[in-house]
Amino acid sequence: MSAPVVVTDLDGTLWPVDLVVRPGVRAAVDALADAGVPVLVATARRVRGARELLRDNGLALPVVGLNGALGEAVDGTRFHDARFSHADAATALSAFSDFGLAPCVYVDAPEVDVLLPPVPSTNPGHVEYLAPVSRSVTDLEAELDGRAVYGFSVLGRPPAELTGTVEALDDAGIPYDFAPEPQWPGWSVNAMPAGVSKWAGVLAFCAAEGLSPDGVVAVGDGTNDLEMLGAAARPLVISGSRAADRLPSAERIEPPEDEGWAAIPRLLGL
């Protein structure tokens, strides 16, 4: 295998539901840095939000966010940018609104990451979390015109309320992740631009850094990690996770509350 690059999911992988990295995991990240092994985050979270949470945990790492739509280095330099076409953004919005859902719309602006409808369908806790970086608009469809759009989401709803949207996205060929929501009760659906996945962001990072993707060690727990895990030279899945169920032959590490991530330097022989 080529020189390793470790790519990790965040929620349920690097940290548990309390969003706090355990000491052994933080020490493992430091040990990889000391050994010259790059560590890249690949998450469904916004880049800005992920970097803030990492900073709160004493970590500064490059991030591929929004399930692979955007990628930024630690200094904010952008190495990956994959956005919706105007036609696909309108189709994605209709896939939500036709079934009575008013989604969050992820955009690229200096102070605003998310546009919210007057009455968002996403969990109220999600709305509260987004408050510092969101803006409410009266007409989401009008706001799409001329904007860089990177995603649509509704988090924390009963799955039956989301299946119509999921089927419409499927019919339109628009990528999405539909899975249990780790932070709030219920399920979530996240729609992404065509061709977007965490693995696409990983490839962009490797190209920007002059690294071989043949050495990627990927760590994850969710369905949105499956393409990345399947493409990686060495996939590591969290025991008991949905990814572990779908990839029974992959190596397992313990959940983040048990500091499973801390085993990675040892697994790499460091």
C-alpha cells in the first residue's frame, strides 16, 4: 500500500453523540501527525461547523464537508467545490416541497451557510444550531437563482414523512443520504449535487496535496460513508454501526465513547 492517508467521519466515528473527542483519540490524531500521516475529515456537516467543533476539541484538520460537496484546508484554502446545477437545484427543491417539506438549503456566502424557509421542516434543535450562520427567506425557489447551492436537508423527522422525497430524488437521479439522525429523534435526508460523495472529496484532497489515493485508510459508521469505505485501501468501520452491517468483511474498531479511533496508529504499525 502507498503511504497512508487517514480519512475519518466525525459523528459516531471520531466523537460520540456528545461531540467530545476522548483523550486517547486526540492523542492518536497527534501521533499520526508526528508520524507524517495526513488526517482528513469527511463529514455531512458544513465545513464551517465541522471546523468549529474540531477547534473546540483542540484539533485543526482539513475538512471535506456536506458529504463531499466542499473541501477546505486548515487555512481555509478551498481544494474542492462541487455545486448543484440550477436545473438540479430546482428539481431537488421540488422533491422536498412536493411532499410538504421545507428544507434547509446550503449555500456559500461570507456570513451565511444556510437559507431557511419561514417554517423549516427540519428539527427545531437543528434550526437553533444553525441560527448563527443561517438566514430566513420567504421564497427558497427565488433564492436559488444565481447562487452556489451545495445541499438540501431535513433532519430529525419520522421516516414515513421523508420517503416521498427520497423516492423523488431517486427518480431524478440526485444523490442523497437517508438514514437515522444521530443528534435528534427520527431520520434525515440530505440531497447532494450529482457526482458528489465523500470519496470525491478525498480524491480532490489527495490531488491537491500530491498524495496517492491508493494509501487511503477510511474510518466511518454511516451509510454516507459506504462509497468512501468501499473505495479505500483499508476500510475501518465502527462496531455495531450501519456501515459495519453493510460491510461485514471490513476491519472493526470500537465506538468513539470507547476510544476505538485510538487504535489507528497501532493498526498502521506506528
